[in-house]
Amino acid sequence: VDRIVAAPERLSLEGEEREVSILFSDIRGFTSISEQLAPARLSALLKSYLTPMTRIIIMESGTLDKFIGDAVMAFWNAPVEIEHHRQRAVSAGLGMLAALPALNERFRDDYGLTLEIGIGIHAGRVSVGNMGSEDLFDYTVIGDNVNLASRLEGLTKFYGLPLIVSDALAEVFVAGYSIQEIDLVKVKGREEPVTLYTFREDKTLADGELAGWARALAWYRSCAFVEALHELELLQRAQPRFQPYDLYRERCQACLVSAPPPDWDCIFRHASK
């Protein structure tokens, strides 16, 4: 509000096209959690979770768009411009993940359960402004890039990762973290491929892990599946819980049984959201 008051000419509540960073987060398995708790306790759990999470977003200068049940949607660079909005969005996502273990200690004591979340972040041009009917509207963002951010959050379940970002954020640097390429994909309802990445704490990476992963990806994409399998086996021994290594092993094994066509483009096509 202070920034808007100081420079009101920068504020537009009419529809406009603008580049923003968009974050979606979701609690995994929330339906089963809701079946375990009475409505009042479920509401208290959500409040205890959403309050610190949204404060992290706001501390990173994000605009909290809406809650969609247990999900959170936020964006950066509207209604006022936010410098380094991609960096801010990634920092918010990593901050949310860093805050979760302490929250889970409380949830384990108070509710007998813990939460896992997935976060998807993308940046691109969207339509931003007051959207809705003449009687009810919200200030929000819409467009293909918003849909893609939502798809990325959904793909965190498939890859077993807490955070997935698009190639639009591949140049973001966060101290103490390394960015790792995950896959080249086409998501449901979108023809243009996108490269997926995740951020991992440097202290959790095994020695030479990222270099070995780069070799495995190169072998895989050049159809050298035996060599890729060898690299992936070494990676999986060092990081048995990192699910993408297991997924690529399965792909390599399938390709050795049935070779891909000569015009194979290495793009994995996701048929579901």
C-alpha cells in the first residue's frame, strides 16, 4: 500500500498484459487428511498452515491471489512492479519448504499427522486486472502461463519432488542451492515443450552428483541407454530417494526393450494434469 500511495501512476486495476512470476502450492493427499479430522479441527489445521506460508509470500513482496481449498496461488510484479520478481518467487517457494519441518512437529503433536506440499513456479506474460462478472470480480492473473504454473505444481507428484520450476527461472540463483534440470516435457493442453528444473540444497548433493546427472541426460538423449543406465545406477546408489533417477532408469530399460523411433525428440508427454 505504501508503494502504491507513493507512486499511484504505476497502479492499474484495468486489464493489462504484464510479465509476472506465478506460484501454486498444494497439500498432497488433502482429501484423505480431511476425512481424518472433524471440520473445526480441519479448519484450525489449515489456518495454522496457511498463515505462516502466506506470510513468507508477502515478505517476498508477492501478491496473494487466492486460496483454492488447501492450495495457494500467488504472483509477483503486479499490481506494482517488483524488482527481481523471479528470484523473489523462488525464494518464497524455498522458504515455504524450509518452514514446513517445524510446522510438522506441531502438527504431529496436535493432529497426529504431517503435511507434504508441492510447489510449481513459472514466469511469463499474462493478463492481469479485475476479472469476473459485473457483480463479482477479483484482481487476478489469467492466461496460458498461469495454467502452466498450475501444471508444474501437479507434476511435483509425478516426479516425487517438492518444487518444480520452468525454464523461465533457470537463471535464478539462490545461495546454498543448486538448480537441477529434470525433464523436457509437454504438459496436458499445451503444445509448446517446457524444460523442468528443481532446486536442491547444496549440502544434500552427493559429490559429483550434478556432473553425473548431466552425463546421464546426455547419454539418454543420444539414445545411448546402456551408458545412461550405468550413470543412473551410480546416482541412485548415492541418492536412493531421489525419484527422477528411478524414473529415468525405467525409461532407459523400456527403450532397450523397444527402441524409440528415428525421429524421437526426447520430449515426455504428460497425458494428465
